[in-house]
Amino acid sequence: MSELNASAAAVPTVLTGSSREIAKATLVQLRLPVPPTGQALVKSAYVRQLRLRPDETHAVRDHLRQTAGAPGGTAGGAADEDPADVSGEVSDELIELLARYEQQDQPALLPPPGVFVDVAVPALKAFGDALVELRRRRAEQLAAERAGSGAEAAFGGPLGLAQQDVRDALVAVRGLEANTRATPLGMLNLERLEMAPAGLERGELIATIPLAPLEETAVSHKEWSVRSKEFTSIVTDSLETVSETGVTDNTELSQSTSSQAQHSNQFNVTATVTGGIPVINGSAQSGFSSQDSTSQSATDSTKHATQLTKKASARARQEHKTTISTTTVTGSEETSTRVLKNPSQVSAMRVDYFSLMRKWRVRLYRHGLRLTYDLVIPEPGAGLRRMHKELADLKGQLGPFQFGLPHSEITDAILPGETQPHYRVLAERYGAVVPDPPIPPSAPQFSVGAPQQEEGWHIFTPDPLEVPDGYRIKTLNLWFATTSKTGSDNKFSFKVLGTPLYIKEQDQGEYGPMELTSTAYGAFMLHATGKVYISFEMINNRNTTIRVASEIEPIPTQPDPDPTQPAHSDRVRDKWQSDVWNLLRDAAQSQYYERQQDIATKAAALEEQIEQVDTLTLRREESEEIMKGVLRFLLGPDFAFMPPDVVDAFVKARVDLEHGIGFDDNGLGLDATAWATVREHEGVVRFVNQAIEWENVVTFLYSYFWDVPQSWNFIRRLRHPDADRQAFLRSGSARVVLTVRKGWEQDWVTFAEGGFKSPPTTPDSQYLTIAREIAAYDDRNYPGIPPANPGRSAVRLEEAVYATSREVLGKTANPVTIKVDSSRDFLVGALVVIDSADKVDPADGRVVQESQIITAVPDLTHITVGRLDRAHDGSVTPFAVLQPGTKGALIAEWNEYTPSSGTDIEIGSDLDGGV
């Protein structure tokens, strides 16, 4: 290498071909006064986010006038007052402008964002505060009315909509404050950490083995390689469709550095950084400067990078030890045995084992500068929380079975609005088969003929009366007919056992009815239940027929009522209701468990869908949500990514809207009008996607308590196995640093500050000046630099060449030779940057830094450039002469050490003849 000389021949060669690189960046927020005008997109998005209801703007105007003390006072302003009143007063002109944003069916008819260029932020905030107050009063009134009526609020009812309106207004006002309080412009210094192996050095003493004269010993050498999954299972996403796990040595510096950066981001309480650049650090707020090796941002970046690599190298050394305390560890062991012998008969010897450390040369390069534009968006993870809400709703439906149907609701009556008895409606609802209500049973009776008896006495007991369950005997009547055996010589007798009824010594006859249950017969079998047996005593009977008929009544569930009134009982009906209730409950329980199983299956599938996603897809989803949130804020929440008229055109073209399948036939199916509608917003979408390096957008996620308090309880309970996704889901708001693509700086500032106003409004001159200076500095100092995350190629990256000069030079159109401290490595035809961007010519206020072409290199202390457009004075402070290289500007260099698998052995005494 050219940097090595003969005296340093023993210095190990740096293996630049084996170097590793990590993209890095330093974010610098510019310290500039907030302009009184501009920020049209931010203001327009704020008004759209308010979601104004019809007549709300005039209600706010009346409220402001009342609070100001009198109609037409300072709060209302005059009709011809400028809407840009910096005092914060809301003019009638501004009210009329905002009234045009009251919710309409056609967002395309809304005014363009450019109309807000000259509107004062305090006036918009005063309007928003008044709107929040009016909406809060409305919500409180609805809540009081609901509490007074005792009715429960339905989901999405007037109260829910009123509360959502309050929330929308609060979020909008907070967003306006956050996005207009500070200067949105900043700088992102694109940097690169380059780590190259630079040889081996002896490390710490591992072991010492003393040997006495002629002593022999066996040495067992164990080497442990312990790694922590948390730090070394790093996903390297080299392509959008490829996800690989690094297979390099887990103790090498680049892997440990990447791992340490991820670990630091995960444990950062205040903000989590995401984006295409894996290592981001912030610098102190400052004005625009040259951003060279002497700037504050370079100092902060160097401090951050050295701290990061030192922690990483320490981590690598720790992982190479035998004992380590981490979350998940896996280990491997290699054992080898050696026999050592001291050949000396008189001298002792010592064998020392040392570890060999791998030396790394670490360089921090700065290779580009980008303009940044800051936004704060609310709820960046709102779209991704929807699946978690669905999962929470499903799990909320899981629980013990409860059946709240009262017995009284089981009735055979036909209720209003139904066409069949209500018990059948319930049976169909729960899928049960239930019995019909009980029909009063027929009264039991019997008619029998008694066995013929020629003479003598006997007792006849016919089959019993079967009284149905739940009923009892009310009356019992007896009829019988019989004759004696031989007429008057052997007359018959007939008696009902258990009663005073006794008819004796009769020739023949028909008798009845006789009410046995009456008091005349001793209330025989009155209120009897179940099987009722009646026995008859007969003497000398012949041709006897007996008939007994009963009248039954329900068994009363209460003490017997007045005997003159019918008995009251619900026992049979209660039993029917109980049977039906049990059948309905069993059917409902079966349905419930089936639904519970379905819900549990859906919850498990949804949970798997949430958790079983590869890392690349997670990061892509988060980037898309950030992009969507930024576009919604810039273009307003009413901006439709797919406007209704475009959807209608897709429907006419027979697009499968549910699955997003369309335009796969031979023709598009769109007429000229529909085609023009589809392409209406094409220019805006193209500009936003091209002007911003979306692959390098930096997002700082802030905690859940920056969201509205009503959602805190749900957000802070969100869990995800991926730590970055969990932080994204739990974020209440996010600061999004948009990286403006090289060459688009001025266009973006004009777009973001001036909006869509036609003709375009020129933003604050200082903002435009900063944008031009950043673009010019990047062109001068980093020519030919690849994008922010350059890929490795076979082309050798050149180092920058740096020199200083003490010359005093004036403007000239002729070639000029500049004396420098060293012209070594300067090349004829190369571009050279002269002086610093910090210096300003007092004559015209312009930066003196310029770039020229080297036309000659006369000797080791001079270079010749084609011309000089500015004067340069190095008499007091030498000015810089820089030949940019493709590697960028080297702003720091240091060494780090990581362990290797090698060991070094040293004999600790002379052996007079060797070993």
C-alpha cells in the first residue's frame, strides 16, 4: 500500500479486501426561525383532520365572539380582515374558508392546500381549541341525557360519534402544535463504518504451566465458543424478497456492532429508530455548516460510533469466554490433549499460553448530505392494531357458559311481532326439541262386572283408578246394579269398604250416582292421588255391574283455597316450564360450546397470523404504514388513495374488489372518462414517491401516552414476539424524518411549504437558501457518491485526499497554482474542493467554498487549478483543499480488538539446549 514505507515494513498489512461496512447516519436538526407563512400542507391536513360537521364553523365563530365579550369584537374580526392575522384572531374570512371544509360528499371540490399559505398558525389553533370545547360540551350533554333516561348507549350512537369528534379534534390540534412549533428542515449526514482486519496481537494470559526438571505433564486445552441468540441471530435483508441469517463468525466486529445497535434500539425508552439505515444518531441542533471533520455533528457521530464499536468488541470478547449470562445460549466445546516434558535435568521451565486478538482498523466516512423534512404523525400503528383488536374481541368472547333465560319467559302465548307460541320461537332460536304445554288429562273411571256369586260373602277389588301426576281426586261418583241370588229368600248386600255406604238385604236394583267424596260418605278418597283402589263387599249378589267416575283437579301449590272456589295450582305447568327450560339450556350450552370452539379456532389462527410472520414482511408492513400515515397527514385524512369515482370505474370494469383482481383480460374495460378519473392524482402520487428516499426514511416512535388517554389501556397491553413490531404497535405518535432525494431539495421545499397553490407560492427564502446550500455542498464534497446504502462492488473505492494552504488568493479566470502542505495523491483532472462552507465573503454574503478542476501537479507542494471564482485567505487560518473520494470524507479512525480461536505459546526460561 502507498501509505506504508520501508520503516513500517513490519506493520501488519490491512486487509482492505476483507473489510466490512455498516451504513450509518447522523441527523442534525437545523436551528432556524419558524416562518410566518408556508407549511400549507400541514395546515391543510390539520383542517381536514378536524372533520368539520355542517354549521360547526359558524358555531365556533359565535362562541369566539361570546368569549371575546361582544359580537363583532376582536375574536370575530372585520369582514375584510386578512386571514393571516398573526395575533391568533379568527377572522370572518377564515371562517368562510373553513366552512368550505365541512364534510362534503365530494372531497375533490375542497380548496387546494395552497390557500393556507398565508393563514396564521395561531388563528388555526384558536379555532381548533374552540371546536374542541364545543364538541366536549356536546358529548357531556349527550352523556347527561343518557344517564337521565337510564338507557344504555348503543355502539356507534350519537354519544359515541360525539366522543369520536372530540378525539379527532384533539389529535388534530396536537399534530398542528407539534408540526409547526419547530423548523421542519434538517440534515442527514450519510456515513459508513468500515472495519478491516489489521493483523493479530497477543492478548491476555490464559494459563501458565510450570515444569520442574525432567517433569512431564499432560495438558488438556478446551476452547469455548458461546453465543447469545439475542445478539447474533441477525437478519440481513439484502433484497426485498430475500431474508438471510448471517453465517459469519459471531465474534467478528461487524456482526457484533450490528447486534449491539439493534440491542440499543430495543432498549431505547424514548424512541425507537426504524428505516433503511440501521445505525442512526442525532446531533445537537445547529445552523447549516460544512459538516466536515471539525463540525459538531462529526464530533457527535464519532463519539457515537466509537462507543458503539467498543461495546460491540467488549461483547464479542465476553461471548468468547467460558461463562456468560444471557437469555438463550448455545455452546460448543473442542478438547485437545498435549504432553509437555521439561528435558532439562537442572533447570525449571514455564510455558505461557496467550490468546491471540484480532485487530480491526475502524474508519468512519461521511459520504453524503441529504435535506430532511420532519413531520409528527399520530398513531402510526393504528392500521396494524386492527388485527390485535379483532383478537382481543375474540378472546373477550371466551368465558364460562351463562344462560340468562328466566322461566317466566317460557309461555305458550303468541307475543307481539311473533306468529307462533313463544316457547316454539325459543326452541328454534336455540335449536331444541321441546314438548308442547300440558293438556288437562281426562278423569279416570272404570266400569266392571263383578264375578258371579251364587251364595256367600266375598270382597271384590277392581283395577285402580290412575290419577295423573300433579292431580288429585275432587269428586268420586258410584253407580251399581245387582240382583239377589234367589229372590227374597237370599237377598243381597253391597258395601263400599271405608265408607258408611251399606245397602243390605235387597232383592235387586240400580243405585247411583252416589258421591263417595261427600261428607255423607266420609269424604271417601277425597284428594287422593296416584293409584286409587276401591274395594266392595258383596253378599249373595248376581249380575252385578259397577261404574265409578271421578273428577280431578290440580294439586294446589299453596294451602287449599276456599272450598267454594276452584283449586289453584301451577305445579304441572311449572314442571313443563322447567322441562322446557332444561332442554333449552342444554341446547344453548351445546351451541355455546360450538361457538366457543369456533372462536378459539379463529383466535388461534389470527394469533398465528400475527406472530408467524418473517422479519422482512414485518419491516415492510411498518414502512408502508409510515408512508400511508405521512401521505394522509400531508394530503389530509380525506384524501382518498382510491377515490369513490375510481372505485365506481373499477366496478364497471368488473374488478374483483374484495381480492384486488382486475385488468387481467385483453381489454381494460374503461372508457375515456373513467380512464381520466383513474389518472387524476397520478402527478401528486408520482412526485411524493420520487422526491422522498422512502428506503431511508427515519422514524422515531414515541410511547403510547402520546396518544389519547382513552386508548392507553388497550395499547400498553399489546404484545408481539418481535420487539420492533411491539414498539411500533405501542407507539402513540411518531416523528418521521423524510429524506429528500438528491436533486429534489428545492422542489420538495416548494411543494411542502407552498402546497398546491397555483401559481406556486415561493416559500420562505431562508428555507430555499438552506435547500440550495445542502444540495450544493453535497455536489461539491461528495461527487459520484452512490445512494445512501451503496452495495459492495468490484470497483475499488477511492480515499479522499486532504491538504491545507496558507495562501492569500484572489479571483481569477486564469489557471492559478496553490501552495499546499502536500500534493501527494492529488490527480490531474480530478475535482478539488477549496475552502470551507462555513466561510462567507462579507462583500456579497456568499459562501466562499468552490470546486475546480486540477490541471497540473507541479511538485510535492503545489497544485494548479483552472480558475478561482472566489477569494480565499489562509493567512490566519489555513483553508482546506479537498479532493473527494468515492469513499467519502474520513472523519475518524481507531482500532478495535476481538478474540480469535488462535493461541500463542511462550517458553518462560532458557533451557540450555532447547526443548
